[in-house]
Amino acid sequence: MERLIEEIPNFFTIWNVIFLAKAMGVTFLLTAIGCIVGFSVGGLLAIFRKTKTIFLLPIRILIVIYTEIFRRIPFLVSLLLFFYVFQIIKISDDLFLIATITVCVIATAYIGEIIRSGIESINQTQWDAATAMNFTYYQTLKEIIFPQAWKVILPPAFGFFIMFIKDTALASQIGVMELTFAAKVLNNKGFSPLLSFGTILILYFILSFPLDRFGKYMEKKLASNRN
Amino acid sequence: MPQIEIKSANAFYDKLHVLKNIELSVDRGEIVSLIGPSGSGKSSLLKMLVGLLIPKSGDVYLNKTLVNFNNQSDLRVIREQIAIVFQQYNLFQNMNVLKNVSIAPTKIQKRNPKEVNDQALFLLEKVGLKDKLESYPDELSGGQQQRVAIARALCLNPEILLLDEITSALDPELVKEVLDSIRLLAAEGMTMLIVSHEMSFVREVSSRVVFMDDGSIIEVNNPKNIFESPKEKRTLDFVGKILKDK
Amino acid sequence: MGYTLVYTQVLEFLPYLIKGAWISLQIAILAFSGGMFFGLILATIRTFGNNISNKIVICYVTFFTNTPQLVQIYFLFFALPEFGILLSPYIAVLLGMTLNAAAYLCEIQRAGFLSIRQNELDAAKTLNFSLMQQVKYVILPHIMKVLFPPLSNHYIIMTLGTSMAAIFGVEELTGRAFNINSETFRSVEIFSITALIYIVITFIATFLLAVIGRYFFKAKIRIIQ
């Protein structure tokens, strides 16, 4: 304990604080890009998944395979797989890029699934009414289904954002300079693990907690609105 | 001249044979009621006419034109001419009353928004909901929602109106207000197909009554005959039971 | 490209990997069971406890669900020795996963408690059910039906989470993939096979859980979403 108190002034030097802030930025960026891409592409997948025309069937099958596969591989394994594939095809050796792509691919699979079940939560009667009034598939989604489904989509989506803030910790394994990697660097420099890992636990908490609260708040608000 | 003509139509829900060799023609301005036990195919018949249930075989003619149910533009045409009011109202939960009525005419039929708005207001006044324009469906009673649904269907300016058990989800005291709206329409001469369990209403407004059972049409007759001297024994059983229960 | 995928060499290691998958499974099941147990205690406190005990549980859950499991395990593994507590990698991982699971499973089980409908209990009481009978015929069947799908879901997430153990040198599936990788350098082949094994074992788990859920608890779980 005494050692810890001695260490604290040395730990929170300006250099270290900037170093940690940057790492926190990387963690945030990885999550944010992943979630934005995941939401857009995942939304598209969900939209294709609900189509009925026979000639889109191969696309629907591919989407099912894609979502099933990437929701059944550990993030760490996907990350390493992408890392080594990139080494072979030699397009880029930018570690941040590789991690970002992996996050996007997985986020797309998970968020696509959340959006799809949101769409499915809307009663078939709404589709029937729209179809009988000549709404196209796209018009039905835009005017009727999504305006209702977002209430079902958002709460689990927030849970997912939080999950991804935490999962990006694994990007440290391929050497991306995010929070967990920063903690390892500081630990290797001789700072105590208690201080290094304790600090980033708090920093992760700072990133995640507001989202957690906001997600729960919305869930409550939407649930009470419905009745 | 028949406005709708159905010739030996068959339709399935998955493997369930819900419409069996349906033969029916409806003339312009006629009001045809469909009666029969639940699960007899009445609602399926209405759903088929707006292409929510695609017939597996048989032909449907609308104004003497054969409808190809696998052709999107054909489906558009029938849905422009035929409007349906659902048993569960199926109002769009995310839109207020006025928007529910006006969205399809403006966004789908691309009509002048001002003109649509006026018509919507007129129709909502006619069904007695002028003070509920800004309300959302979940703030309305069942009877009010059902009347919005009727206004919504009418605002599409259909030639034919299909009414699918529109009073079955309503409390008895609300039934009257909905049926009054329909009586008004009947007086105006719109072609209507009505699925209903309200036998006195059916008898009062219908030009003909169709009795269905187990996916087939058993008997088509005028209202007086079907309730007093039906040709078929199954009709007699059904009508007798229903009238006794009352 | 100039690189051809060669699977023959890696396939020789398949039995070795599958044994690793068995260890992954053990970790998942142990951590899940432990998490269920502690989670149940936490959920009980949260439902019936007083204000202070409630707050403590809320803090615990909030902390564990808002920080990465990996860093929690790092903390256990590297920081606890400073207090003289030395954990083996396997135990550190197991403990970390259990503590983490307890937080999530507490929330899930509490939602199950809250879903019990008072009017069903009232009905059971008026029919003179004993407490045990109430639990057996009214509470448990209802709770299990509500709880089974999210619990199954969390079990699958935990199975995937066990791959973290490799980082601490535990020789489960991913750990063994690391080992083969440093021996053969056939990285893409190894990690694709490893990924495939995870897909297979989670599919089997989903399938079994769906069958159990359907027959015992009338809970509907889709095998393919």
C-alpha cells in the first residue's frame, strides 16, 4: 500500500495522462466506428433478410450464414484470423485498421440481428394494412415499421455498444495501442499492476457507464410509454 | 355486370386448404355478406381479393380483367380499387388519426395533400371523430379505432370495400356506432363485401348472403331466404344455432 | 498472393485442438454454474434485501458489467499477488469469469423473479397449495420459461469468452491454437480451424439447449436465428 501511494505522483505525470487519454480515444474510436458501420450495414442486412422475393433467396441465405458464423467465433479468434489474413494478402499492416475491420464485421453480425428482431417484433397486421394500401416494401419499412421498431431496437443496441467498448480490450492482443495495451505498457515500465490496471478499469467504466445508464433510462421510458 | 368474378379459386395457408373451389360474382353496388363458422374461409376470401393471400389456382376477374396475382402491377391495380378494413383495425401505431387516414393517398397515390387533407377531415367528421385528429391509436377505444380504419379505407376512394368482421372485437355498445357508419355507405351505393356475425345487420343491409363452411361456399341466397328457408341443411344448422344463441 | 493454404499439417493437430475445446467447455460450464449460484444470491439480496445491501449489489453489478472481463482477469492475475494472493492462470480465469457471470446472471435471474405474476400466486394460495407446491407448480415453471432463453444466450457468450484464457497461458482451444501457431506458423489455417470448432461447439450447445428448453420448460429457442 505504501508503495502505491509513493507511486501515484510518478504515475500521473503529464506524459502518462496524455498517453492514457490517447489510448482511451483509440478504444472509443474503435467502438464508435464499429457501431456506426454495424448499425448501417447491419440495418441493410436486416432489410434484405425480411424480403420475400425468390431471386433474393441466395442473398438471404448468405446473410444467415454470415450472422450465424460471426456470432459464434470468439472476438479474439476473429481478430487473430483477420490479423494473419492481412499479413498474407499484404494490403495493410496498420493494426488499428485491422482491429477496426474486425470490429465492424462482428458488430454488423450482432447489430443486424438486433435490428432484425426489432423488425420482427412489429405485428404482422401492420404489414398487412400497408400492403393492402399499396405500400412498397421500402415504404412500409420507412413509414411504418422502423418508426415503431426503434423502441425495441435501441435498448439491446446500447447493451451491445457497451459490450463492444469492453471487447475492444482484446485488440491489445494484436498490438493496437488502446486502453488495455496502454496499461500493459505502463505495467512493463515498472508501475504496479494494481495502479495500471486499476486506472484503466476506471477509465473503461467512465466510457461505459453513461451509455449503460442512458440505455436503461430509455428502456424504462419506452416501456412505460407503451402502456 | 359483375364487378368481381371469382372462378374455382383455391388457396392455402402453408398446407391448410383454406379456400376450396370458390365461385362467386359480385355486381356493382351490391352488398354481399359472408357468414359461417370461424375458420370457414370468410376472412381468407377477403384477404385473397387484396392479394394478401395468393390463390394457388383459379381465376379472379376485376371489371372483366383477369388478375395475375404474381404480377406486382396487377396487385397494385386491385389494391387501388379494393380497400379493406381489418378485424383488428391495423391502424399504424406510430401515426395519429389524421396521418393514418391521409398517408396512403398522399404518399402512395401521390394525390394533392391539400385535397387529401380536406377529404380526410370530411370522412373523419362523417364517422364522428373530428375531435380526435391528433390522437394516436392506443389512445382511442376499439370502436373509435375501427371508425378511423373505415375512414382510412374510404379516403383511398375505392370502388369496392371489404369489411372483415369489423364489429367482432368491439363491446356491444360500440357495435352500433360502427354499423351506423356502414349503413351510410350502403345508402351511397358502394360495392361491399362484409364478413360479419351480426346477423340482424347482415339481414338488413345485404343484397345477397353467402354461407361458407370449411373453405367452401355452401349456399348463396337472398337474406330473407337464407335466414328463413335455406336450401342447404348445413346453412339451416348454422343459422338455427346462431339465432337460438341470440 | 504467393501464399497457398495448406491444411494437411494443421489437421494432424485436430485431436489436440478438440481436447482443448473440451477444456474450454469445462471452463464455460464451471464459470456458468458458479455465476448462476452467486448470481442467484445477489438476485435474492436485490429482491428481498434492505437498502444498504441493495446498493452494494447494484455497485457490484454496475462495476462488473461496465468494465472488460479481460482487464478484470488481468487485475486478478497481476494485482492480487501484491496482496500475497497468487492465482494460477486457470483459477484466475475461472474466478474472473465467474465474478463477471455473477453480475450478468444476477440481472437475468432478477428479471425472472420480477416476472412472477401475483395473481397466479393468489390463485395457487386460494387452491390451498403449500409453499413447496407453489414453487413447484407455479413459480418454477414460469420462471424457467422466462429465464431459459436469456440464460442459454449468456451461456453461448461465455463459451466464446473462454478464449480469453489463452492470453493467460491456459491451454484450452485458443491456447492450443497459439501453441500450434508458434510451432508451424500456419496461422490462417490454424485460426480458421479453431474458429470452425467454436462454431460447431456453440451450435451443438444451442441445439441441446433448444431441445431441453422446449421439452422441459416450454421455452422457445431458435437454433438458427
